[in-house]
Amino acid sequence: RMKSKIPGYEKSIFRDHGIDYSATADMEPASLPLYAHQKKVDLLPVPDLQHTAEMFLKSAIPHVTPEEYENTEKAMADFIRPDGIGHVLQKRLQERAASRPNTSWLQEWWNDLAYLSYRDSIVYNVTYYLQFADELPFAMADPSRRAARFVSHGLKFRDLVASGQLAPDMQKGGKPMSNTQWKYVFNCCRMPGDGTDFVRTYAPDLHNHIVVARKNRFYSFDVYDLNGDALSVDALELQFKRIIQMADAKGTDPNPIGILTAENRDVWYQKRKLLLVGPKAAENEKVLELIQSSIFAVTFDDSKPVTREEVGRALLHGDGKNKFWDKSFMITVFDNGKMGYVGEHAMADGLTTTRFVNETLDKMFSDPESKDMRTSKPLPVVTPGLTEPVSLQLTLTKEAKSAIKEAEVTFDEIISTKELSVLMFYGYGSQQIKKYKTSPDAFAQLAIQLAYYKTFGYCRGTYESTQTRAFLHGRTEVTRSVNVDSDAFCKAMTTGALSHTSKQLHQLLVKATQTHVAYIGQASRAQGCDRHLLGLKLLLREGEHAAIFDDAAYKRSGHWAISTSGLVGENMDGWGFGEVVPDGIGIGYSVQNNRIRYSVTSRHKWAKRMTANLERALLEMQALCEANTEQPRAKL
């Protein structure tokens, strides 16, 4: 057996990762540029107890009545008094942080509770999608060619990650960020476990294949030739065409094994055993290993979605079958050339993976074929060692086939309740918002609040994901988008519009966005209140009690009825994810140069009403800003 030259894989061709990022620090040698600054990254601080109490109390006001707020203030005062339980928990949290000098006090809890111990289906609930922008018709005409172009550019990025030569992510001002998450992007797969999952990564120098799905059938081929060079776009295109031809000739597989990965995690853990019994158990295990160890998956779906809602739903869940949802990511290509990315969220966040997607798309959209007809040599191509793709066929027992049928029924029932609606707003974008002397992100968030207020008549707990990779093994903190000022603006724009002048409404808008920007600044420095309060709560011992955690304001303000996250990329046509609570909505948004896009998900037929009100909110906010912002004068 060949030995890997990649740090961390000297003794094994794969590594299993649990909840602790620091357990695989040997895979991040400082001699490699990607990890050169890793040991210089600041440790996640434990916020001051008084600071967290003040932040929480301020954020709680819009969610409770004056009487309830009095109870909240009493509960918090009791919590943080000198002899209160809060100081006992704070001391424990500080001791926990001190006992982890090479990592964060939060990351094991977060990786466990938010991801690896999550037991419902990861489809829609954990996964997210990025839709690629369309190109000109001749670049869209051949799905195989378009996929080959993306994969060709993507492999160059993968090589930089695998070799550790990728330029590390840095903060503005040149301070280092934590780059741990890059280990979990390529050659990576989530693995079902009993009660909790784990993640398996494979030595990238020994696993140079991708897995391709078509008609619920899986195929594999090496994407590097015998000389170790990545296959050309022509060679990749030929391999994709071969796979589509083989799969289409056989027809749709009636036993789609991929649907099993969409099951409840404990159910999938048990059903996976059914794939590994019988006379072909060893061969089946090899097939699963090839899928799991692949660089990434490419799925060619035989549908032709047209609207952004159709594409979004096809990416976010589809019929669940022509996929292997445990893969760290899949590139999905439709028969009309539309494309997108589906990410599994366990160990890497969207801001990490969108760097890969954006840089790859930027190269793809700037290559000559994006703007003109293809000029390279026609097929077939001669490439050293370009062998036929291998069919990855499992031999299934009667019990395994029955388990697949059950999974199909379960999936269809769950997805039947989901709704997705997209607003692509072309009125203006970040360039114009900046002229209004406002933060584009805060503006987009305030529009969400106003739209929700228009839809329901009140505000509810809103989660904006804020990156904390400025700290070692940092992931995210919550920016609480609902505050006294956003609430005042929404009330004034709806129930109180007649009693306010345009100037007064604009002043409320400005104040609300400024408050939001200030909160984001705190959250990005790990000084938000939610992760700190979670840490304190988790350190309560048997018999101990803190009234604040049973308080109406704590429960109501932290029930994320609106879960939001913003990602940008001029060559992305938007992105989305599922709501995080049954009575909630999920909003993935992008504020691009000259447009704003929202994808709204819900299981209560609220999504279309929200996107209609988002458009109304953006137009009303624009009118306020146009009337009350001094426009820059043209230079003579």
C-alpha cells in the first residue's frame, strides 16, 4: 500500500474527526503557507459577564411586555449578583478556556450540538445550496462541457489546499484567521454514527478521483493522468459524456442508495449495515469507500429547472435520489446547463466554501468560452491513462431494497411541506446603499425586519450568522437583528406611518442600521451574548438552577423564527438553506453590486408572502433614502 506524503496521513490513508478540531492539529504544520499563521491566531475570549448581561437585556426588550421585562431584569440581576450562580458558571467557563490553550472553549460543544449530534435528516436542515449564474447560451448548451470547465478550475484550487500552498484567509489589516476548516472541504465525507456522527477525510495525494451520479447510478474516474497532471477540460468533458451515455442507456436505477443518506442519522446508521451484509459485502464496502473518499461529487440531474425557485428546490433537496448527501459538497448540473453547489455544513462554514466557489466561478466566467464559442480541439482526446469511468454498483439484499423504499416515502413526506420563494431585486445594490451612507448588510437585514413586520405584524427572534474565524477554531456568533431601534422603525413604517414625517422615518432607518452595525462589530469580536450564555448554561450541574434560562425573554428572543445569513459573489445567482425551527423561515441573501437577492424557505406557505413584502420594503426604504440623503454632486 502506498504511503501518503501529506502531513497527518503518515500512518493511515484516512483520518476520522470528532467534535474537537484541535485533535488533528498535526495536519496543520506551520511550514505550509496555508497554516503558517495558525499558531498566531488569537484564542476565543470569554466575554465579561456584565457585558453579556447588558447586551442580552438590551436585545430582549422588543420580545416581551413591560411586565415581563421587569421579571427578566430581576432574573438577570439575580444571575450576575456577586454571590449569584452566574459568577460560579463564569469561573467554570474561564477554567475550561484555560484548560484548552490550543483551541476554543466553544468549538467542541458547537460542533457536537449544532452538527454532529444533530439526528434529523441533514438534507434541507443542515445542507445549503449556492446557485451559479447563467452564462451565454453557447456556454450553457452542453452540460458536460460546462461541468468540465468548473471542475478543471476547481481542481487547481483543490491542489493548493491539498499541498498547503493556498494563501491563507486573513482579516482586514493583515491579522491571521483560523484556516482549520479547509481540511474538511475536499476528500471529505460525513459518516453516520450511533447517536453522533463523525467526519472522515482521506489522504488527498492517494485519492485523486471524483464520483459522478446520473440516473441514481454512481461512477468514478481519476481526474489526474499518469503524469500526475489534472485532466484537461476536453478529457473531463469526454468522461462526463461517457457516464451520461452509460447511465442513460441503463435507465434510472429503481434502488437509489443515495436516498439513504437523506434519512434520520440514526436510521441511516442502522440501514448502512444492510448494505454491508451478504456475499457481496466486501465489494459493497469498497464502493462506499470510493464514494466517501472522492475529491467531491458531481451529479448530473436529468431535469431542466427554469425559475430560481425550481433551481433552488432542485439543489436544496430535489427528489433526494441522485445524490450522496454526506459528501462535503456536490456540484449539481442540470440538462439545460444550469449549475450549483450543495454543501454539507458539519465542519466548514459558508464563508470558507464560498471562497472556493467564487474564485472558481471567477476563473470560469473569465475564460474565453464564457464569452465566445469553444475554440479547443474537438473530441475525442488522447490523454495518458484515460480509462473508461468505473461503474460503482452495489449488490443489494431484499432488506436493503426495502430500506431504500422506506427512505423514499419518508423523504417525500418531509419535502412536501417545504416552500421556497426567491426575490431577485434589480432596483439597486450595495453600490447605491453605500451612497445612502449605510451598511449594505445592515440595510438588507432591516428590510427583512420590515418585511416580516408587514407579513405578521410583530418582530421575532432573528439570527444573523457572524463569522468568528478571527479566533482559533472559531466558527460563528449570533448577531441579533431585532433591537429596540429596528422595532421602532418597523412600527413607524407600518402602524405609525401617518404620524411620522419622511425625515423622521429616515432618521429611524439610519439609527436602526447603525445599531445593527455596532452589534455585528461586537459579534465578530466574539462579544455577542448568545454563545457566552450557551456556554454558561451548559456548565450548570445537577441540582443547580438559573432562572434567566427559563425566562420568557431568553426563550422568545433565542427562538430563531428568522434564521438569516449573507454571502456574496457576483457570479453566484444566490443561495439558500432551510428554516431552523418549525414555525420559522430561513433567509439566505446576497447584496451584490447592483442587485439584492433573497431566498426564503418555510413550511407554512409564508415564503411567497415574505418575498413580496421584501420587495415592498426595499422600495420604501429606497424612497426614504432618496428623499433624505444628500446625493454626491457630479464633478464638472
